[in-house]
Amino acid sequence: MMYGLKRKGVNKSGAALGFLFAIVLSIASHAYLACLATFFFSSSRATKFRAHLKRKFEEDFQGGEGRRNWAQVICNAGMATQLALLYLLDCGYGERPIDFGQLYRSSWLGIAVMSAFACSNGDTWASELGTVLARGDPFLITNRKRVPRGTNGGVSFIGLVVSFLGGLAIGLSYYLTVRYTVDSKILELSPNQWPVIVFGGVAGLLGSIVDSIIGATLQYSGVDPRGKIVERPGKGVKHICGVRILDNHSVNLISSIITALLMPSVAMQFWNHF
């Protein structure tokens, strides 16, 4: 977090809360800490990628600085940290393999924590990379009509692909940590662990889709006379979609909660098919 503060990835409040979250996650499992680190570093880089282009169509864009405050830390890592606390209380500390047959509770919580981070990372990659890599305007996920770049709920093929890749990166970090921290004899008696990489990608894609659906309906999007996307009504603002109920932070938090609660059941259902 000190690195992020020096590189202007977070402000002081974000760094302080992020440090507390990192302590909880590291005590629970180094795999959880690896997911946090992967999310923080990769999403910070994604936010700063071609920042000058994003500034042209997003009114509130601050990606050149990319500073996350305490609210953003809660919305992106709060669900995972809460699940890590449950892991500590219910299962104790330490890394364990994913094995729904023998280690159901730790496996359920492990997939949930990983999926929460995969959701946040996938959505960040989609919004920060997809908007500048896609060639044309995105389409609104609820009605498939073309909308300006930066519109809440707007998706593109490249955006969906990078959301999957963002989740894949989280799953890979989880897998590598378990692979090199859990005793080899225990791993030999456990199911294959590599499917967690795939489910990380699925969580990233699912989280991005959930985020887009909520954003298109419960988050206001309009375009002002300058052609920039705004999140509140105003003079000269043309409404695009959504109602002003949630802000971007709330949408991110709700998406991570939904993804974290859904993915353990998905993983348990399909794990043995790999």
C-alpha cells in the first residue's frame, strides 16, 4: 500500500484501509493476499492505460492520477475481506486446496473470495481497457442499442474478453499460491487445482455482466453538451439510460457480492468435469 501511495494509486485513506484489509487477508490465506495484490497492481495499470483518451468522454475520469479512496477500497475489496474473516473464524488460517468433497467450507469460502476479486478486476479491465481498445461504440446490455463510450451498462466484445482475462489473472494468482504453499502430499490427494484459473475467468466475465446490467438500469447515464458522459441530470444533459439510484461504487460492491455468492455453487457443480 505504501507503493500505491507513492505511485498515486491510492490516497491516504485508501492506503490505510487497504493496509488493514491486506493484514486480514494475509493472516487468513496467502492466496487471498495474492488476489488482492494482483487486483491492485493490474487494475491500477489498467486505469492509467491511455488515460488521455478516457478523459475525452468521461466527465469524472481521474485515471491519470488513479487515486482510490477508502470508499473504493471497501467496494472493491470489502466483500472479499469479510469472507476472509469468516474463513478465519470457521476454518482457521492457512492455505488449503479446493476440495468440495473433503474441505467444503474452506473451498466454498476460497472460491468466494477469489471470485469477489475476479469480479472487481474483470470489471475494471473491461471499463478501463475495453473502452479504449474497442474500435466502435459499445451497445447497451439491456437493449443492444449503440451508446457512447463510457456509458454505464455499455458493453463490447473486446470488453467482455478483457473482463474474462482480468478474472483469469486473479484465478492464476490464487492457483500459483496454493500450488507452491500447500504441501505436495496434500495436493496429490486433492482434486486438480488448475480449474480455479478457469473459474476466475468466469467470475470476471460474470461480474462484468452483472455490473453492466445494474449500471444500465439503476445508475444514471447522460451526455452533456460537451459530449462527455455524466452520472447526474443537468442543464443540457441528454438522458441515455438508467435512473439515479446507485453510484459507481455501489454498483461495484453489489456486483462483487452477487458474484462471490454465486460462483462457489458454479464451481462445485462443474469442478469434476475438468
